[in-house]
Amino acid sequence: MSSTTNARPQWGTEYVRTISPYVGGRPIGQVAREIGMDEANIVKLASNENPLGMSSKARQAVVDALGETARYPDNDGYALRQALATHLRVPADWIILGHGSSDILEMAARALLSEADSCVYSQYSFIVYALAVQQAGARHHVVPAKSYGHDLPAMAAAIERDTRLVYVANPNNPTGTLASHDAIAAFMKQVPANVVVVLDEAYIEYIDPALRTDSIALLREHPNLVVSRTFSKAYGLAGLRLGYAAAQPALADVLNRVRSAFNTSTVAQAAAIASLKDQDFLDRSVDTNRRGMAQLTQAFDAMGLRYIPSYGNFVLVRVGDDDQAGARVNAELLNKGVIVRPVANYGLGSWLRISVGTQAENARCISALQVALTTV
């Protein structure tokens, strides 16, 4: 008979056990229960969602697709990949689908990193990069930010012999900063051919077209580039979880080999195809964001608050001088039924990230913030 012990087993690898799980924006229902307020009176500006919801065409596509949900979805997403190929003007075999763009980011780490490898990414960049690298057990090279954005020359210089992957967010979340096409193009020329760059363009639709990186042109030039995008933001499909990426066939094939089976649902695929056909809705979403961004930043100017000019659908604003300021102001806003995003986990404890909402939601947030700043 084997001996017994009271020692608890250690599940998972050491680097997995040290992961701090991703924490999303507080759900409206949870906050409503905590403060005893009707959900209809709570404003959520924490998760960079589209305040207009999804397009009517996407909504109808969801309804039409419900009759097929007893069957597994098309694992290859043929129709959606064809639609995206037309949208991006690339061959369909360049397209990779994910349940949100975070799935794409994690696929890259699973496919390309091992415990013997390293990954480069910027300080103040999307926290999923760090989580993906940690899951693979690889080493992190976190390059200090420059003016809260990516220091691309320094990131190129940080690439070592064991580096296999680089994440670049453009625009960056949570700071909203943007690197120019020329800066990205120059960076790609500095990256060794055996190092993959994931260019995360989750907020690309919100950028003035004149300021956008021509990432598809760069994709044709560089076989080691992956361009990642999402339907969660400007298209308003966050709850359906649909992201995508494009890469040249050899790299796309590697990523698709680690893609989970049936990782995008029938409903999500149908809604995404319909969304691509509704340019009017996309234009209205971008215009709503432009107006809302001006509404928020003008109010911050009036309150004397420092903020970082943003090219996304959110803005990072400093609400105090110490590392606890963000937590204090966030607590006051929650008590008033306004949910924003504290970013102390990024090392930005004196800041809050506020998503752009409707005119009424923005006004509610501004009013609550004015009161909160006088009471903390």
C-alpha cells in the first residue's frame, strides 16, 4: 500500500501558477447589485465597447443564424474568410480567425514561443501580451515606453538571439498612442526575418485614414508579419467574440495549426459578414467616437486634467498625483453608477482609462468625475 501525505499537489507549471488572470471591466449587473442601483441607470465606459451596439444588419444575421446553432460551425469559416479576403484585398489562405483578437495574440505565443525563447513588447501595452508569453514559459523583454507609446528603435534593439516574437499595438491600449506608417515600416526593416511581429490593430477603424499604417502593404513585403484586428470594437460584436488576422500562407498555416477547433461560432461568423457590408453603421460609429472624444477631452481641459491624446475609442486621463488616485476616484465613480477602468495593473495608478460612450453617457461620466475629484 502506498503511503499517504497531507501535502497539496502543485497543479500546472510554475510559470502558469504565477499568472495573474486577466480582469475585464466590471459588468453592469455586478455593480448594480453592489450599489443597489437599477442597471438602466448605470453607465459602463470601461471596456472600449461600441456604445451604438451592433449594426441592424448584423443583428438580423444573428437572428437568421440561430436556426443553425444545433450544428457545429464551419471550422474553417469559409464564407467569413472569403469576405475578409475581399475586405483586406489578400488571398483567403492568408486569413486566420479567432474568438476575439486576444485569441490571435495567444495563438502566436503558442505557435512560436517555448521556454527557450523570448518575446519583446512595450511597457504600457495590452496586458494579454504578458499573459500569453507567461503561458508559454518564455522570457519577457519589456521595453520602456517613450511618451507613453512604443519606442520602436529601442524595441528593435532589444531583440536577442532567442527572440521569436514581438508584439506591437497600434493604436496602443491603454494609452491610445499611435506610431506612423513610416515608423512601423522602418521597424519592420530592422526586425530579423526569423522573428515574427504581431501588429495589433484592434482600433484601426477609429484612425483617420490619412494617419493609418498601410499594414496590408507591409504584410505583402514581410513574410514575418501578422496583422491582427477585431470585430469587438468599431463593429460592436464584443459579446460574440470574433477576431481575425492576416499573414502570408506559411505563417498563417503555423497559426492555424494551434487554433482551437470550432473557435468561432456560427452566429459570430454570420454577424461579422453582415457587419463588413454595413459601411453606414461603421461610419456612424466612427463619427460618434470622434464627437465623444472631443466632448470628454474638452471637459478634461476645463477641469485641468492631463490626458494622453488617443487614436482609439478611449482616453487615458490622470486623476491625481499618487499611485492610489485612480483607485480612489474609480470607487467614487462606481458609487455614482459610472464604470471606468483603473489601470494600476499597468503601472498607471494615478490614471483612469475612460471609453467613449454616447453623448449622454459621456455627460454623465463628466458630471460624476467633477464631483468625485472634489471628494477624494
